[in-house]
Amino acid sequence: MGYDHHEGQRVSRRRLIAGIGSVGLTGLLAACGRDGGTVTTSTGETVAPQATTTSDLTSLFADANTCRLTASTTQGPYYFDADKIRSDIREDRAGVRLRVAIRVQDSEQCGPLANAVVEIWHCDATGLYSGAEAQSSGASGGSGGAPPGGAPPGGAPSGGAPSGGGNGQLADLTPTDDKRYLRGAQVTNADGIVEFTTIWPGWYRGRTVHIHAMVHLDNSRVLTTQLMFDEALNTKVLAAQPYAAHTGRDTFNADDIIYADSMLLKVTEDGDGYLGVINFGVDRDQDGT
């Protein structure tokens, strides 16, 4: 069974790799590398990285920051391994449909990196994060959302004390609810590409509109970064429901402390929604180039 792109699909990573045992994303990556990039489940199904994407996507990638080393930044306070290998991460969240296509490349060799695990996670139209609804709503301190830099109101969340890493890195969150919407992971295909179906993110206090992303390769987290959107499109999308009910946006790209032009998705209209593409240049050997 290859990854299914049907809208609304929910796939548990533990179910897909039940024959291997309970593993994290790095374990999944190692398993994917064993048999030409496939995993065999206890039911005999074969799970492979996503099929090669269409030529229209390939052309869009051409001028989307090709082969530049992607800037790393904080993972923020709301990251955890959500145990969801799936392309459609929307679940019950309302919002403007957004396809996100990411191509992972070696920043030095400029070639695609297959069998890399790419995770994305972001807030919903009202600024809530699954697994951390109380913290992101402000129920555990503060007036809602996270202030600049990604730290939650009142300090690090439960399980998320600072780890001492660069960029003010926080340790992984211990989830405080059982929700997992707008979180998911995919394995890159032979062209280094993954695709997700999600919604346009909302916003929360102190941050511009963004999506978090992380790349795992060779049992390591080789990139943690964020994706941003052109403000003209943010204005257009956020003026419609359900976004419009969340008023008082206080931070835009121009005054966001993490925003960089290189983080901008290349966005085009896509039916009733949008398609955003970006290249990730990954420092595979971790030598800083």
C-alpha cells in the first residue's frame, strides 16, 4: 500500500508499522531504508514513500530557493512526535484548503534526499495547537497564544523546559490532550518530495502566520524551520470565516522575530484553495554548509 492522498485520511504510524514494533520517527526512517524504502506491516501491506509528484509541481520548485541551506529556527513549545504518518492532516479543522509540497535536497550536492521523514505542525484557524489546546489558548497562563520567540505564556509548557540548544530551542512537549489535528509526517520519495493537505494556518499572539517543519535523516533531526506566507494572501484568507472570528492580530511578517524571506512558500491558487511549495536545503553531513 502506498501513501494514500485521499482527503480526510487518517493513518496511525503505529498501525502501519505494527510488524516492526513501536518506534519513533527515526526508527521509521531506519525501517524505510531497509527494503528500498518500504515497510511491511503485520498484515502484509507494503508502505512506501510517496509516488513521484506531477510535472506541474516540479516546475514550481524550480525557483523556490533551490539548493540553499535552509535557515534553522526554534521548534517552538508545541512540538511532539504525533505518531501520524499521513498526507491529509486536517481532521475536523475548518479553514481554507492548503496543499503543501516540500522538496528536500542536499544543500551541498544539490540532489534530492529520499527516505527523509518530514513533519509539519501548525495552529488551527483560531490559534489552537492540538495536543496543547490549554497552553495555546492561554488556559495555563497568559492571555492566549505564544509570545514572540515561540515560548508559551508563563514559560515553557509541561514537558517543554528549555533544552539548551541553539535558537532558544525547547524540549519536546508532553501532550496535555488527545487531539492530533494539523500534525503529520511523510517520507520523501525518490525526488525528495512530500505533500500534505492541510488548512491555511491561523495566528496567535506575538507571531505571524506560519507552519513548523522538521526533517529527520539518518536517525537525526537535521532541520527545524518554519514556513511563512505573503501578507497579501494572509489578509485575503484571514478576512473569511472561520478566521475572521479571531480578531486582534498583532504580529505580521514585517515585525515577526523569526520571519525571513527564504521561509516564504511559493503559493498559487489550487481549485478551492491554494498550493504552496518550497525547497529545503539540508546539511546532510552537519558540517555547517
